[in-house]
Amino acid sequence: MSSTAEKKHPKGLWVLFGTEMWERFNFYGMRAILTLFMVNALMMKEEDTSLIYGGFLGLCYLTPMLGGFIADRFLGNRNCILLGGSMMAIGQVLLFTAASTFEGSVGTATSLTWAALGIIVFGNGFFKPNISSMVGSLYPKTEKSKLDSAFTIFYMGINLGALFSQWLCPLIGDVKDQVLQPDGTFSMIRNVHAFKWGFLAAAIAMVLGTLIFYFLKNKYVVTPEGKPIGGLPSKNDNNDFEEGEAQKAVFSTKALITAVIAFICLFFGIRWMMGGDNFVKTIIYPIIYSSGLTLAGLIISDTSLTKVERQRIIVIYIVSFFVIFFWAAFEQAGSSLTFIADNQTDRNFFGWQMPASMVQIFNGLFVVLFAVPFSMMWDKMRAKNREPISPMKQAIGLALIALSYLIIAFNVQDLGNSGLLAVKWLILLYLIQTFGELCLSPIGLSLVGKLSPKRFASLLYGVFFLSNAAGYALAGTLGAILPATGDKYDAATKMGIDLESVLNKTVTPSAEQLAMLDKAHISASYPVFAGFEIHNLFQFFMVFVILCGVASLILMALTPFLKKMMHGVR
């Protein structure tokens, strides 16, 4: 009987699983339709929307620094989860309101959208690091080897919520109606009034997740000895710390002043390097990048750190850096890949025309299908002493995402301006990316839990999520270099403009034609990245192949050195 009990995961894991599932329903449901709402209802350009999308997601993973710090020092994990969940529900209600009022006043709806996204950003910051850091506390010190398995199960909850939301929210929020045109033909026109129902469903899900945690936390979210997890810091059980481990971070006044100066210098330096006059690029992105670097330096300056603790933290930093490139490629799902699905993809799925925002659903579906098999695979490999260490798993994840983009790059190579990409290739891309995600994201969460000193647990989860923030910011920058897709060429042709000739500079458009293109949100020049013009989808996808492929090879080469610095943690 005891042997069977030891193999079971604690019930508290399933409470956190359910809470996170509904929170992720809320987040991914909103994410699925957000960019299409901004382009079609708020009348924003796709390029600007990609930048805003990246900045929003980046801030969602920047604020966990603040949420982790407040939890560790003042409110505790539990109170921060409840506060964050409530704020995110309010934010979704504001998005519902914006989507209900945009027709009367786009300006008012846009202001409500900014307010909603701001509230969601801070709500996510309170929620995200604190629920993740509680998972590790459910297990006794003798069972820390089960954390990879536990976090993979927890991660399945995330994607179960994503799966449900990416089915329901697009189904009710991304709707196209058959409309009779003046020439007697029928065409499918997006019903922009339907977006509000997707946001309302997301709001209801967040309320459900918050209530689940509120009513079940005291009974199940406890240590193996039955003591509450995540209470006020002043009531923490000091026995949860390792023998001889310091119980409080020590930041000197000099270190804090240095951190502030470093942040200011980094902010202006990064801002200068990024250039441009876009608010997101000149303010939001520099804040995200400079915050991550500053916090990393501040933590490592703590005078209470031992040599082993410092080296383990450096491993977290190195792995987090390479994770940036994964998320920069992976998070194209909500921006450029959604635009490609909407504009240049045949979405006929067994006779049913799938909404463009629903194509993302395959990622959540594949995680739900393969999360447990991956967990079992790691367990079996561990039993045979063949399990790769965490950094190697993450390098494999990067290699897989590079492979996914390589495959789709060669399938769009001959599309031209009017060809349609078969939806099966996007589905294959999401399948391979899901395998990469299962090698990287839950394993990264587990690694932080095993390498972090207890007094820095939530804060270092915040640092790890900063790699997500930087990745999402980079995703916004990369998504903005998406070249014109087939619908843009068709729209230009209807205006009597040969867009291909304009882009190739063989024809100089008149001022009137430039105004027409601008009004239709069509750029008259090719996007540029790192000094190179991106002429087509093949070149666009190859950017991700190169970034992720090179990152994977470098991380693999560094793995033997990281293994030594982990001091026995796998």
C-alpha cells in the first residue's frame, strides 16, 4: 500500500492543475482572437498589431518579477493568486465592453482595450509565478525527482485550458457570415460584433479558476505534513529550507542603487539600438529587456549566496537566455501564423472551413495527447539512467522548432502571391512545435524549482518568465516583418495597383496610390530584418530556422559545462 501511495501525486497538484487550466482558458481564449479583433474592429495595421501583441505578452511575463517579489516579502502565494485571478477577470470584462462598443466609438473601444490589457498584465504577474512555485512544495524533499513528471502533468492542465478555449472562443468569437454582394454573388464577411462573446467566455473561465482555488486551497494545497503552502511569508515554515540555507535575501544598498543605474543605462542603450518611433518598440520592449538583465544582476549580487547556489542560479540564467529564441518562434501562433492562416491558407478541414484563429487549437490538442506519454518517457529513461539533463532537453526543443519552420518554409517556397497553403502543413508545424515545447517549457519550470534557493523561489520563477517576456517581445519584432500575403496583392489589384511591381521598385506609385495602400493597411515596401529585406514567406520562416537552429547547437555544446555547475541536479 505504501509503495502505491508513493507513486501517486498529491491531490493538491490537481487543485493547482484545475486552477491553472481555467486561467489558461481565459488567457489563450483571449489570445486566439485578440489580434484579429484589433485589426478588424479597431482598424489597426497588422504590423502594429504584431508589435502590440508581442509587447503585451512580454509585459505579462515581466510582471511576475513584481508578483514574485510581493509574494515572497508581503502577501504570500495564495493571496497573490486570488488577487491576480480577480484582476484578469476584470480585464476580460473590459475587453468584452470594448468589443461591444467599438462601432459607436473606435476611440473609446481602443482606450478600453488598453485599460483591459494593462489590468490583465498585472493580474498575470501576480498569478503566474506563484502558482508555479507552489507545485514543488507539494512534494517531500525525498521525492524531488518526481518534479519533471509533476510539472509535465501541470503543464497538461495549461494546455487543456488552451485546447478548450481555442475551440470555443474562435467558434463564438471569430465568425464569418455569408453576405450577398451587389453583383449577385455571395462572400464570407467576418462578423466583427461576435468578438465580444469570445472575451466574455474568457472572463467566465477566469472567475471559475479563482473560485476553485479559493474553496479548495486549505484542504488540498498543503505540504506532505498537512501544513498550508503559500501563506503569508511571516508564517512560513522554516523547516522547508535546506540545512544551513539562508532564509532571507540580502540586497545591500549599494547593490540596489547599482541596479537602478544599470536599468536606466540599459533602457536608453536598448532604446537607441531598436530605433523607430513606435511606442511599443521605444518604451515597452526596452523596459522588458533591461528589467531582465537588471534583475539577474541584482539577484546574483546577494551576499548570502553560497558558491553552489550562485553557480546553479547562473545555469538558470544561461538556460533562460536560450529559451528566448524558442518563444520568439513559438509565439508567432497568435500573430503572424494567425494572419497567414486568415489570408493565405486553405482552411478546409474535412469539409469544414475552420476559423483562422482556431488553427492554433492543434498545439493545445497535441499537448493534451502527448504530455503524459512524454512524462512516462522521462520516467522510463530515468529508471534506465539514460535521461538527458534538463539543458539538453531544452536544446532538443529548440532543434525541433527549427525543424518545424524548415518544413513549412519549403512548402511555401512556390506559393507565389495567390497560392494557398494547405492547412495540414500548419497542423504539422504545431505537432512538431508541441514536441519541442514538451522538451523545453515544463522541463524549464522543473529546473528552476530544483536549482533555486528556497528564499528566491518565486523571484527566480519570475526571472525564468522574463525569458518568456523577452521571447515574446522578440516575437513581436519578428512578427512585424511578415511580408505581404496573398490577400494584400488581391486587394491592391482591385485598386488598380500592381503591388509586386511597387515592392520591387519597378513601378513608382503615385501619392494617391500610396494613400490608398496606407488606408488598406498595405505596406509599399518589403519589411527589413538585420539589414535584409524579407521578400516572401520562405525567407520569413527561414529567419526562425536560423535563430533556433543556431541557439540549439550552442546550448548542446554548453551542456557539459552546465552539468558541472548544477552540482548533481539533473
